[in-house]
Amino acid sequence: MNIRQISETHFMIYEQNEINPEVRDKISNIVSHIESYKHPAILSVTSSYTSIMVAFDATTYTYEKLIKELNLQNINFESDSGKKSKKVITLPVVYGEQYGPDLNIVAEHSQLTKEEVIKLHSDENYLIYAIGFLPGFPFLGGLNKQLYTPRKETPRSKIKSGSVGIANNQTGLYPKESPGGWQIIGRTPVDVFNLERNPMILYEAGDYISFKAIEEQEFQEIEREIESGKFDYSRLVGELN
Amino acid sequence: MKCIKPGLFTTVQDLGRTKYEKDGFSVAGVMNQYFYNIANALVDNEGASVLEITMNGPVLQFNASNIFAFVALDAEIFLDDQQIPVNTAIYVEKGQVLNIKSITAGARGYLAFHKPLNILPVLESASTHTRSGIGGYKGRTLKRNDVFYFKDKPVNYDIIGNTFNLNNVHEPNTIPIIEGLQFEQFELESKQLLVSQTYSISDMSDRMGYRLNGEKSLVHIDSADIISEPIAPGSVQVPNNGQPIILLNDRQTIGGYTKIATVSFVGREKLAQLKAQDRLQFKWITVEEATKEYKAYIKQMRQDIETIKLKKYKDLSIVRPKSKKIAKLIKGE
């Protein structure tokens, strides 16, 4: 672990400089460690693949004192990671057709059938390395190499909220309508991001997302349940074995 | 209050949405905290949301009486057709029209109100982030015919005419920077070049970031890319073309360019008053020095707020020399 002060009010904690689940695991542990302190001088904690940024109130606290109190060097990762649950959010997705207009492109590029693409894509538990770009936009790791497909040459000006896509070695979903260049292979009816709901975003960095293929009919049922406020979000939540 | 003309870039802001960066929400918030706090102190409404106005301001018609203050380095502003002073709490009656014609010194001004703007906060903040369409007035800049409402509040007439001379920032175009997180990934000459050459602020600069143009480019030892990491305010990132970009309030929460430096808090306050085509120079300081300056700056700001609060000021001449209406409202006159 390497801690560096960025400015009067911000510092960064780095773990090993590589993208892998073990490092992200450590990052998640450090984040929980810091958050569990509920330190009054800590204003925000943001994390990504290998790093954590902390904003603190430099008018009431010094960097040195804060670092000392947080006692970061003494986090016992082994005992922590054993206890920590691995939350998986399973998102139902209709692949192809108007829900995933680029499924054909990914299939052709990978020299696979559409069914094989769907199987490979929905077989994986994707670790959320970071959330950023847009509110609730997850940076996921673990896409099967066979599915790597370049971005669209011309981005779409409007991608529907819930759209699931692939861009090079990444997969993910648009939590909100947005322009974007990803190859859209499907869409989930689940509103992963909803300002009016608590929690506003169904997952956080360090959790996992998996996709489950469903039929159009089920998509519409879920959509109706969400609209009428009857959808049970807890049915999406599971644990990684 | 109705917007008759929106001005160049007018948004609702407060101190920003700081706690939700982890969910991908940009912080946003006022670019200049000192001006913002002075504006709210003048109208006795601390912590309230204000209109942040860039260069050319809006024309606003009041549908209810209120007290406002427009804080800027200098500006031409009119109430109906009468020119009024900046940095002064002014009483406005229903029907009157405020025209923030232009900011003549600096780049940004803050319009604060005694009766608070009625803005529904999003995630504990009224700040507008225009890129994601979140907060403020429908998540965007002001448009013609937008209508604002004020919350009711017992009016403190004592504050009318309250005025304050801003503590002017020293060397406004010298921006202090701290060594960045990827400082080691730049050649020694580049580290020196950053503080030896003069930069001009590009036209493609906004609340998200200021793009700079320098005669010579900075050179990475290796590459411009790093594993994406959270971005601190003031981060000076350098893409492959070697021209620095200073990331400010509306920046994305994470990004993957190397950062040679970080502009200090005080430096960012200065930047908020610099505009496209303005020139600036950087100056290396240590993080300890930055912290010292920051504390002194915040202390001064708090003192200034106290001074405004304690000032029992009754000098009418500066407010509106010809206004009998205001005179009537001030006790003892």
C-alpha cells in the first residue's frame, strides 16, 4: 500500500498497479475499513481499479493525524476477505432484436452464433472495478476474450437506459439514456439507477453483476412491476459461491 | 423571478455534491467559494443556492420583493434602468428588472438572494451538473422564460445596503501547483517547462476543465495513459499532445490520463476568475505550503463573513442615491 497526498484536501491510496480481482478485493476492504470509521473529517471516499481517493476537511484536521488514526497499514486482509460477502446482482436481459441491435455484429466479429454469444456473456460474474463516467455506470471486468469487439465507428446519439453493451475488452450497461459507442447486445428492464429509490444504485464497486437471458414477455412483466412499484429488487441479489 | 434573457452560462450552484463521487456523480458546485460565501453573507443567507454567472449575465424580472447581492470583481449591473453597485445588498420590489449586463473584471459572479431560491436539492445539493443534467434548474443552464420561486422568510431590512470590498487575490495569474500523482512520469525539462512558460486559456474551457495552450509541449517519459483512477479537483492532466488540462468542478469522477500537477485550492479560486484567452503562469509549491495557504484563505474568508454580519451599516449614498423607496426601508432614515 502506498499513500500519497494529492492536495490540501485529498489523498490517494494505491494498491499494486494491476487490474485483477485480488487487488480490487483489497481496495474494497480498505474502503470498508475507512467507511466503518465514520470519521467526521472524511468527506468522501471514491475508488477505482487500484486506488482510493479520500477527501477530508483540512480546516479541522491534518493529513498526518488522519492517516495515523485510520491505521491503514494494519488492515488484516485475510481475516476480512474470509468474512466479506460477495454480492452478485443478477440482471435479466433480453438479448438481440430491437433490445440488442448489435448482437449480430458481435456474433459475426467473434465468429460465433448469436446463441453462443448470449451463453458466453451470461455465463460470467463480472466484478465491478469502478463506478464512473455517468452516475451508476459500472466498469466491469471478466469479459470472455472471444467476445471482444471494437466500438462502433460512429457512436449512437441515444442509447436507451438499461442497454447492455460491449466495447473492446469491456462489457457493461448504460444506467441512464446517453450517447455512446458501445455495441448494444441487449437490454435489462431493471432500473439499476433511480434517484428516487434507496439505494439509488443497486450495486457498488467491489460487487458483481451477472446477466440472465430472458424472453420479451418477462421483460415487459418486470417493466410493469417496476412502473407500479411492485418489483421486488431483493430477488436480483445473490451471493457468489 | 422570471428569466427574460439567460446570459452566457448561468446555473444554480451551491457547494457541490461531494458525497456521491463514488456513485459516478460529478461534484459540481460554485467555482469560486470565496465570492459565493461573501454573496450569501451580504444577503444574510449562508449556505444557500445562488446563480453562478459567467461573463454576460441574465436579465431577471422579480415577481416578488427580495434583497439580492451580486458579487464579482467588477460588473455593470442595472436595476430597471439605474446602474447599481456590485458587492452590495440591494432591495428589489415586485416587477423590477435586474440586468447583469456584463462582468467587466474577472470571469464569474454570484447572485445571492435573501429570500432563498426554491430549488429542490438532488442528493443534498442544488448544484447543476449540465453534462449529466442533474440538479439546479432542470439540470441545465438558464433559458428564457424560466421561472424561479423564492421561499418565504421574514425579511431582515437591516442588511439593505450592506456592502463589502473584496479582498483581492494577489498575483491573480500566478497559479500555485503541487506535484501531481504521476509527476515522475514526466521528463525533468517538462517539469521545468510547466512553470517557465506562459499558458493561455483555450476557448474550449468550461466548468469541467480549462484547456491550456503553451508554446512547447510537455513530454511523457512513457505514455499518457494510466489505469483509471479517481480525479481530485485541480488535477492537471496531460494527454498525448502535451498540452495540460486542469480538471475543475464538473470533472468526471475517474479518468486515465497522467497528472503532472494539482492546482491548489487557492489556485482554483483564482482560476475561477480567469477566462478564455487569459494568460497564466504556474508556480510549484509543496503540499505543506498549499495547506498553509489554504488555511489562511479559509480563515480570511470566515473573518470577512463575520465582518459583514457584524457591520451595522447605514450608508445610503452607495446603494441607490435617488431611491426614496429604499431610504424608507432603512431604519433611522
